[in-house]
Amino acid sequence: MLHYSGAVYRPPSEAHSLIIQVTVGCSHNKCAFCNMYKTKQFAITPEEQVLSDLRWAREQYAHVERFFLADGDALILPTERLLGILRTIRELFPECRRISTYASPKSILKKTPEELAALRAAGLEFAYLGLESGNDALLKKINKGVTAAQQIEAGQKLKSAGFTLSVTAINGLAGSNGDWQAHAKDTAAALNAMRPDFIALLTLRIYTGTPMAEWIERGELVMPTPMELIRESKLFLEHIDCPGAVFRSNHASNYLALAGTLNEDRARLIRQCEDALAGNAPLRKYVELGR
Ligand code: SF4
């Protein structure tokens, strides 16, 4: 059977991927809002375990088109080791069409352009990067561990190596008592510089046991109302300039479902925000995401 250690997360678009846990946890594991890997001690999965998972999966599944390399940061693996895993996937699963992973900015920056190009050539194609915000003060506050310039450089490196890049940002991250305007504008500016293929604008959720939950408790961070979140989305959209990027803000966390292709749908998306702010569009109910 496949070896999974603790809860395993993957992006919604990887619902049909076979998840192979090449690391356990997140090498950073310090973001103030995140509880995904808090109970896990970060470790690189032993190579033999990964290979035995792949061999076992080959015996069980007749057809696997997609793989997702978990947990939080497969790119932290030494390049040769990751190349070996990719080669094994290709050999055992010739029908495989896509291999994806979360990619932390620090790990991307440690790889040379040649290493990233080799990984891309070996079949690693799709990378999910958590920008969260393009605002340096906010990145520091949430303990992201990188600056906006480093995030931009990481995204650009992946794009230059030929990766398909999906970037997430978090609506409401500054709180309604923080500088939400700077967060919206700087996040749009960072994305404009990165030019991702996909942009996901999620909505801030507060998870028990995180530093952010304590900030809320102490009143240091005030959770924005649905209308404040939409006002911030509108400002973000007014500053985004990413021709061809698929924009999604229709995750279960979003009160107003927005989806389109930039920049052609930007005016319509802004109009949707305006309609909602005027009370002319139904808002979705809060959905408990279960963590
Ligand atoms: S948000 Fe990403 S980088 Fe930050 S702790 Fe969570 S998994 Fe790690």
C-alpha cells in the first residue's frame, strides 16, 4: 500500500492525481495563518519508500495520468534525487501526462536555472506557489520567510524553466484593521511581474492553534466582513495586468464566486464585485473547510 504520514493536502485541481509523499510536512512551517503541517516534523521521505510506493501503485492501478508530489515542498529534494523519482514515474507510468507539486520560494531560489530546466525536461510540469501577498510588511508579519522580490524571482525562475505556474494569494490577509489597500495593490503588482498561468485568490480562513487565531482573539487582527473582502477583490482586479492568466476566486472560501481569463474578463469581474457591493448579487455562505 501507499505510505502516507498524517493528513495529506493537495490543491483542488489535483483531485484526480495520485499523491506521492516525497516529503513529510513543510520545510518552513512558520506561516502565521497555516496549520496544514503543524503536527508534522519535516523530513524527506526515504528514497526506497517513494520507489516502493510507485511500484505498488503500478501493480494496483491500470492507468494513472496525473501525479502530485506532496507534502509542502518537493523541490527541496536534491535535484538528482527528484530527477530519479521523475524518471521512475515516467518508466513505470508511460501514460502519465502531468506531474505537479507545491513549490516553496526558498527551494526554487536554491535551484539553478539548469536544475529547474532538467526537472521540467524530466516531466515535472506544474508548480503551485503560495505568494499570499505581494506586500513586504505583510509577508514579514505572517512570517512567510521571503520578500515580495524573492517571491517574484522564484515565480519568474519557474516560468523561465518552462513550468506551468499557479499562484495563490489570500484576500483579507491584512484584516480590516490593516493596510488592505497596499495588500491588494502590491499583490497585483507581484503577480503582474510573475506572469503566472493561473491565479487563485482565496479568502482568509482562521484555523485553531495558529498564531493568526491568537491575533484574532486578542483583537490585533480584525476579520474582514464579506463586503470588505469584495471591496478588496475589486481593488486587486483594478490593478491586475496578467494577459492570458486564468483567474479563479471561486474556492469554497470565497463569498463571491469570480472566474475568468485575464485581462479580457477583468471589466466583467470588476462589475460583478460592484454588483455585489451594491447588494445586487447573492453571496455564498461560509463553508467550513474542515481543518
Ligand atoms: S503556507 Fe506553505 S510555506 Fe507556509 S507553513 Fe503552510 S505549507 Fe509551509
